[in-house]
Amino acid sequence: MPFVPHTEDEIKQMLQAIGVSSIDDLFDEIPAHLRIDGLPAVPEGMTEMEVTRLMQKRAAKDANAVCFIGAGAYEHHIPAAVWQITTRGEYYTAYTPYQAEASQGTLQLIYEFQSMMTALTAMDVSNASMYDGASALAEAVLMAVRGNRKSKSRKILIPTSVHPTYRKTTHAIVAGQNIELVEVGYDAGSGTTPLKAFEACAGDDVTAVVIQQPNFFGNLEDVDAITDWAHAKDILVIAVANPLVLAVLQPPGEWGETGVDIACGDGQPLGAPLSSGGPYYGYLCGTQALVRQLPGRIVGRTVDLDGRPGFTLTLQAREQHIRRSKATSNICTNQGLVVTASTIHMAILGPEGLEKTAAACHANTVALVSQLCEIKGVQRAHSAAYFHEAVLQLDAPASEVLDALLARGILGGFNLADDYPELGNAILVCATEMRSADEIKDYVTALDDIMSSVTKPANYAGAV
């Protein structure tokens, strides 16, 4: 869709029509001492050719390597039709559906997305999406604090096995709102957070607990026991879940006796490419009892005066639609384009396709981990069952091993040293359905060779 700027003559005509001599006159209410003469730190505009050259140069920095990194962003197969449809003009340029009569296509798509997410999570309601999984968790915490009227503590129990970025983002958003995030340690042997760890941190009054399934290490938590324990104490439960996993594992709405209260996560595994880190989107679902605490917007299906089906915004608890003091959040819009791709992706694959994809991811990771652990100096860090990620401990510096793998065209995993130094030389590895048997074999061969050269022999006294 081409951009058509106003000509100088058109600008003059518009200024004459409203009775001002220049565009600056439209901002005369701004005091002079608040104005600036320019933006010296902002470079001059570039031509289309220069921008293209710059972006190609930046894109080339991305290693064209076989990816065995997960850690919250996953390389999955996306059918060609997904983005061919998504980038059609009618989808590509769609924006916030303020006027229902002019936005039926956008509204229907959001409605279909919401319907798919509630089916996938077994929750009652879904909003139109959030910015990403991390901000979705932060909003879920705020939602829980508003929704749990029986708790006054504003205390949230969050395991350290929850994604580190999610925890940091949530802290950045809620810490200034008098909300306390209490970190719950994981069991070193299993790599999961046992119920007794929550019990030890509970105290007298807790507002909500967070459970990630699978957790950041890829391990499967005992979500049923934790959910039931929390509800028995009038504590709300927030689930952070990889949506693809829900095609094969019990959905959050069915955890324990009554299911969780809020479910959230990142929708990236559903049709969004890695794209050097984004854009992605977050999903946020809840129970009917908490629907008024759900930020963003909800689209509903209805009929007009003639009985024809139509779609409209049914709940918009945001500051642009109601008094700021009554708003649940200042979230302004959903990640519309990526949600469009995700909805098309789920429609094309269907339940059976999503289940096969998830099963293939698990099978590939089991094959990868079992073969890697046959290498001297490589072992699994945890004993718990896992989905498509696992932590491996190395008898060699993890950073050096990963650099050596990258030199051979392999992104070997995520270095856990900064976030989990207690694990020592540990990496988080992942194998989605995209990884072939030959690629797994190449990784095993490369790591075996690297470990034999960098691992310190028993009788070796020198430096590695």
C-alpha cells in the first residue's frame, strides 16, 4: 500500500482553511522553554536504497546456523499459506476496530482467535492478545491482585524456574504498585518446584501463585497438586504455558479439581517466525468470574436487527474507553498482525496438526538428549520428565563449547550461567520438529569432537 504525502500546496490550503499561517502556530500553547530546536542525536533520513542496504547488512549478522536454542522462542515449521494470507492488504493494514460496522473482518478474526485460545487452554474467556508473554504475565499478576478480594497481602509466589525474562519484566511492571513477588526455589535434583517449596514460602496471606508448564528448564511441574493446594487456601493460580504443549498436555483450565484462574504465555510457537526476536504476542485467558479484570478487549458474536450474525467489542476495560481510575490497564492494542498469522496457522494445522507437531518436538528432543548424554562429560542436570527442552551439564566451559559449535554452524543451546550460576557449566537445549535426524547426528558428532578437545583429562595438569 503506497504512502501518499501531502503536497506543499495542499498543506497551504489546509492552513488557510483553518486560519493559521504555519503548522507551528498549531502548537503555540506549548511554552517556549519546553520546545527544542532539533534532535541532534537523530540521524538524517535515509533513502530507500540506503535503508535496504542497512537492513540487509543487519540481517546478515544473524548466523545462518542450525538452531538448537529454545528458551522461550522456538523455530517451528510455518506453512507457506500462513504469511501469504496474513500479508494480504486487507489483513496487513487492519487496525483497531473502533467502528464495528467498518471492522467486521478484523472483529471476526479476533473472535476466532479468542475462541481458539479458550479451546486450547480450556479457559472461559480470552482477550485479543498482549504485547508478549512476559508482559502478559505481569498483567496476569495485576489481574489476580484485583480479582482476589479475600487477600490483602498483594503477595505473589513465583518459582525461580519461571522464565527469567518473564520474572524480570513482571517485577519491573508491578514492583512500583506495592506488589511483592516472592521467589520460590526449585528442587536441584528434579528441576521442578515441589509443593513443599510453595508451602514454605506461603505465610498467612498469599494472593496468587504462578506455575509455568513446562518450566523454563523444559521440565513438567506437578500442576494438579499445586493448583489444588492454592485453591484450598483461597489463593488464585496463574498458569504460564507454551500454547503448543497444550495440544498434548492437560490444559490449565483442567489443572486440579477446578482449573487455574488465569492462563498466559507467548503465542510465538503458533505461526510466528523467530525474526531476530520479534514481534511476538502474548495471550491472556481467565475464568468468567474474573472477566471484568481482564485487560485489553474482548470481541463477541451477536446478530443485527435483521438476524444476521455480526461481531462487536463487548468488553473494553481500558483507559481509552472508560475513566482512567476504572481501567484495568493502559494496554492500547493487540499485536494484530501476528495474531492474524497465529489464527490462520491454527486453522490450517487444526487440533491433529498441532498434536503431531508437539509430539515430533518431544521425540526429537528425547533423541537429541539421549545421544548427547552418551558423550563423555555431558549429562542431564535434572531427573524430571521434559517436553522439548532439557538442561545439560558439561565438564567444560559452556561459553567455549557454544562458541566452538557456532563455528561449525550450530547454535548449540542457551547458556544458563548468567541466570542460573548454581548449575555450573550448563546449557538449555531444544529440538523442535524442524530438526532432522541428520542435523541431530551432526550436533552429536560436533559436540563429541569439541568435548574431547576441551575436557580436561584425569591425568592432565595443564590449562585447558
